[in-house]
Amino acid sequence: MKAKVSSIMCASPRSCAPDATLQEAAQLMDQCDCGAIPVVKTDGAKQAVGIITDRDIACRAVARGKGPETQVRECMSSPLATIGADDSVEDCCNQMERFKVRRLLVLDADGELCGIVSQADIALHLSKNKTAEVVREVSQPTEESSLTS
């Protein structure tokens, strides 16, 4: 039987609303000792609409002169790369490689946020060879990335 994403993910991650401030998101990152916070709708359901990372704050906010009161929705990454909680860890690695992302939001059967899986989770639970493969593939430059842009 193949391992499921639910067996390696960080369950029930802290999240913020799109109208939270960058300062609030950064404070959550500090409290949770993490570099990314899922962004969810505030209408009761935990429907993920984005993710805000420390890099988003640095590159999309600070570097462009935006302040700590800027709303998360202005700087978050979207659309999302996601995986189902019942999907295989192998499928999770393939998704990370395909989308060149270091984290995937994990959705339950109802499409609601139930976890997050990161490269660190892969490293802690998979072989060194598989971890190296994921890191290598995720780290490949994309057409969008450039030192001059």
C-alpha cells in the first residue's frame, strides 16, 4: 500500500484571511516557525484561495515599497498548487516537481484545507534519493525566472 499525503502532512495549519495584513501574516509565521501561511475565505468554509510566503512578503511587498498594513490578498501567491489528503506521497512529489513549488496545500474530500506538505516533510519521510530528486526538479529554473526581471 502506498503512503498517503495525510501521513506526512502538517495537519490543520494556521491560516489567515485575504484581508489580514502582511504584519499579521508575518507574526503568524514567526509564532508557527514557518515560511508560509495558507490564505482561506472567511465565510465559514476553509476554502483556500492563496498562500502567503516569506518570499512573497519580501519580493512583492517590501521590495516594492508596500507597508506592513498591506492586505495579504495584494501579495499572496495564487492560483494554488494542491493535493488531496488521500493522494499518494508519490503523486505529491510529482505535483511539487510539475509546478516547481516547495509546498502544496492539502485538501480534504470536500475541497477544504486540511494540511500543508513541504519539502521538509518529504525529507523527513522519504529516502535521500527521492528527496534529492524532488529538490532538484523543484529548483530547476522556469521560463518566468530570470535574474534580470
